[in-house]
Amino acid sequence: MHVAPYDMPPWRPPSEAYSVLIRVTRGCPWNRCAFCAMYKDMKFQVKSLEEIERDLKVALQLYGPDVSTVFIGDSDSLVTKVNFMVEVLELVRRYFPHLTRITSYTRGRTLANRSKEDLKRLREAGLTRLHVGLETGDPWLLEYIHKGLTPHEMVEGGRKALEAGFQLSLYVLLGIGGENWWERHALGTAQVLNQISPHFIRFRTFIPVPSTLMHQRIEEEEFEPACPLTVLKETRLMLEDLECSSTLLSDHVSNYVSIEGRLPQERGKMLEDLDRIIAQLEAAPHLIKTLQDRHKRVNL
């Protein structure tokens, strides 16, 4: 059987590993984050309905009609016009009528700029879950990493998404405060998360990527990366300050340890696990080097 070309998104969250990937936009409309090397080789574009429907036809040939989940790429398809996105969602559901979830990346500022009515329209059209990079809740660090939004915008956008009925996943970038600013990162992030109470908090650990501004800052000794022990202490401080009702997940290979559970019910158990691991590292410093070496290989 001959299958036509299928424009698959280059990135998706690990939790969407078994989802059909449908590309609505190419690239990132912001594309200035100091830690990120994604989408640097492409200009942001919105695909036409004709292109999207072609991909849906190919996806139907490849996977059949009984698909349960779809992920829409690339980085922020919600910046498109609402009427267009509603048409896209209707097309997706027409080709895959048994869907239980349609998911997309978006940005906190995009959500903050959207009206509640527009977000409700997208939710009613079938979009169910949003993945958003918070990274940090500290206002100074957000500027330092060129995230392009403020804590207030993140809180406003997150609350709007929840009020519209979306499931909300927020991503926290452990270690982005380095050795010098890890406490402000932990406390500021907990403060933002507490004001939103997203369904999911997903941990990622900062890995310097060549060609990014953060990598350049490290080479110029402007930024000192956090060692594994500091990252775990930062995680503990953040967790201790979290008062939201969320599921905490460490679902990424970049993380040094897997700390997962429901908040607030399982916070005590997670803190105990972190205390045990921190004590082990403090008693055996050679293990820190082992973790650092493994962490570097993640990006190779």
C-alpha cells in the first residue's frame, strides 16, 4: 500500500507517546527561550486546512479509525484564529470518531490573551488537555531565561484554562536557577503552582544544549549549573511549599530521581523519599559525579 507523506510534528510530550500526531502549525511563534534548541531551523507557519486534512487521511490509513488520543503540534497551535482551530478539531473528530483525548502544547501568555469564551469554544470543539511550560515562577528568572511572560500572566492563563474545562499540565524546569538562585526558583514556582492548582505538574531537569544562550552563559561562567544535590534540595523546598491539589510526575529521562504522587495526600511520602536520597548523596559524594555523568549523556 502506498502511503502519502505525513507531516509529523518533531516533538511531543512523553505522555503522548501513543497518540497520533497531527501537525497544525510548524515551529514556535515565540522561539526565544534561552534554554531551548527546538524549532530553531524553521520559521513559524500555520498549515492550511487542506494540508491538515491530507495528513488526517494518511493517519487514518496508518492507524485505522479506532484511535483514542491525538496530539496537535507544534509548540503553540492555540495562537491560530479560534474559528480555524475549531474547524481543525471538527476535522480531527470526523476522521477519528472514537477519541477520548485531543491534546496540544500552548503558552501561558497565549492562554492569558485568549478570552474565556474562545477557550470554552475550543474545549467544546473537542480539545481536552493542554501542556504548558511554566519552567519557573520566579519573575526575575523568567526574564533571565527569556520566557516571554510574567508569573501573573501564567496564573491568569492557567486559571482561564481550568475554568474553560481543560485538563492542564504545567512543566517545571528543575535546576534552571543554577547553584545561585535555586531557592528563589523553588519558592517562586511553588507560589505560582499554588495559585493555579493544575491537574498535572511535570518535572524536567535543565540540560545545557549547545547553541543555546544558557549554554553560552555557562561557557562564559555567567551561570553555574546546579549539581544533582542542589537540584534535589531545590525539589524538596518546592515540594514542601506546594499547597495545590495536583498530580506530581517525573515522567522524563532528564530527571535524577523519580518523585511522583498526589498532592497534598502523598507529599509526606515524597518528602521522605527525597530526604533519604539527599542523605545518601551527602554520605557518598562520589555518587553525585555518577549522576552528573549520566545526566550529560541524556543529551547526546
